[in-house]
Amino acid sequence: MKWIILSFIMLVNSTLLAQVSPSFRWAKTTGRLPFLEFGPGDDRLGGAKMTYLDSLVLLKVVDSLNGDYIVQLSDNHRAFISRENVTWVEGKKDQQYSLSGSFKVYGDDQYDYVNINLQDKLPYRSIMQISPSRIVVDIFGTTSNTNWVTQLNTAKEIRNTWYEQTEDDVMRVYIELKHEQHWGHRLYYDSTGNRLIVKVKQQPSVKDIRKLKIAIDAGHGGTNSGATGLNTKVLEKDYTLLIAKELEKQLKKAGNKNIFMTRTTDTTLDMPDRILTLRELAPDLLISIHLNSSSKDSIQGTSTFYRYIGFRPLSQAILSRMLELKLKEYGNIGHFNFALSGPTEYPNCLVEVAFLSNAEDEKKIIDPKFHKSVAKKIIEGTKDWLKNIK
């Protein structure tokens, strides 16, 4: 009798569990540059970003918090996305598995590609690793049905590609590079299907500053004035543009004829505009010019910023040269959540030249001779970086 009762209780519990399903809605990404955040934290630069996503990526929305939706990426992973970057999908049924297909690795004259066939346009993230140099891609919500990875000799930068099923519904793809320096990559889905493409920039055959396509961003502009000088009340947007133009001038003098300025006048440009323009341009590297500020007027110095560890060497080399201007060191700062540090497509470095809020730094900033010195040091630092690349 005891076993009959126990069996009955187990049957009832199983039935109840089967009837309970998590509350969620299917959605897809929309808008300009949708991105996922790790959590609900926030500061003046926004929450900590996990990854930018392509449009029409399938998301399982399970909850909301403030201005974000909470997305269930896999059984063990959640993320946050802005409500404005989500559009609802009606009529899609839940499925127990979403399977992966075959991979193909190949290259052309400038890029290598990893094509990953999937059943759905699933969310993903990429991670740069060094020593050894690799791109790691996590694809959430997929279970492997990949039984071959075809690698062609046309791939010039990718040494090896393989994957692991790290969790029941997370596939991790490893892309091992031939060179130590990361030159950039981008993830997106093809326009006709569910093929995820990892586009990997090949190392330039000639590592000469005169041959590289260099983008220069003068921070702020237009309605976004940035910081204000302590004594002179000059505006950051005006002096970032003066320094950026001097950098352009010095690069041309050094023999580079392939320079792009995100702005050349006092114009308003939002960050998505700058990022999408740079994506179309596909530069070899980006230098972004800013002037720092603090509530304490005793704080001073120069600093460089990067987000991804694969791009750190450029920022280190430029900082070393900037310190030759007898500026104090404020530091080399990583995991920086600034929008223009976010793209993975090209090495980038944000240079905070000095502090407008410090009287000593401010005097230097307003001096045209200092602008020339800064431009020369950024160029020398970039040359140092290129010389050290194997």
C-alpha cells in the first residue's frame, strides 16, 4: 500500500511539473546596434556590455527590469537588452533543441571567414584571448549536430578552428590565429539564412603607418561640448578637434594618404552614427581624442583606454610616448565601456590627452605647440606598436 501511495504522489508531481512552463515571449533584435548587457548595473557610460548583436537575432524574453528586458540565453545564462531594441515574434512555438550544422573556414584577400550553419539566428558573444591569440565565440541556445569542420588553405590568418559543447545548450567555437596581434573581427548573420559568420581581419602584409587606413575621432562636438576648462572655460569639443586635425596633418606629412576624420567641424554626431560609419569604412585602426576632467582639480595626467585585451598593445605603446611630454601618468585602462571602444572590427585606442580640470594640464592643452607634440607622440607610439608586431 505504501508503494502505491508513493507512486501516486510521484505521478501527480510529474503531471504538475509538466503543466508548469516558464513564462516567456519570443522576440527579435531590432534598431541600430542592439547589444546585450551582463546585468542591471549602470553608470554614465551605461551598463557593462556583453556583446553587440546583429538584427533579427532570436531572443527568449523572460522578465523586465526598469528600461530593459531580461533575456534567457541558455539554461545557465541571462542578459539584459534595452526595450527599444526588441520586437515581438508572434506564433513561434517553443522547441526542445536548436541544432548546429557544418562549419566552413576560408579566406579572401583581406579577411578570413568562419561560416557556422545554425537552425535559428541565435544570440552569441565573442571573446579575445592572448597567449595564444584566439577568438572564442559562444553561441547560446544551440546543441551540436556539427559533424564536420571544413578548413581551406585560402584562410591566411586562421590557424585552427574547433568547437566544444560546453553546456547542453551552449556551443563554444575556438578560432586560433596565426599572429599574436588581433586585427579585428565581426560577427553577423548572412542575409538569406541562419548562417553565423565570423569575419576575421588578416594582418596587413606591410606594417607601415604610411600604408594603413587610419581613422581619427575628435571626441564630442555640436550639442555635446564635453568637459570645460578650469580657468579658461574652453570646451573639450573644440580642443579635441584641434588636436585631431593636427594628428591628421602630421600623418599626411609622414606620408599617409588614407586618413578618415569622423568629424572636421563642430557638428553633432551620436555614437551609433560614428560606429556605423566606421564599420563601412573598415579602418586598420582608430585613434579617438578626448580631454579628461575630474571634480578634484589636483588630479592630472595622461591616459589611454581600451576595451579588449587583444587591442591593449596599441594603447600601451601610445601611452609610453605620451609620457615623454612630461605629463603625469593617469594609467592604461582596460575594459572601458565607452561606445567607440566597443567595436571588435579594428584595433582602437582612446587617448585622454590631459585634464581640463587641472590648471597645469589646462595651460598645456590650450597651447598649439602642445597639439603638435601630442600628434607626434601618438604617431611615434603607433610606429612602436607596428615595429613590435611579429
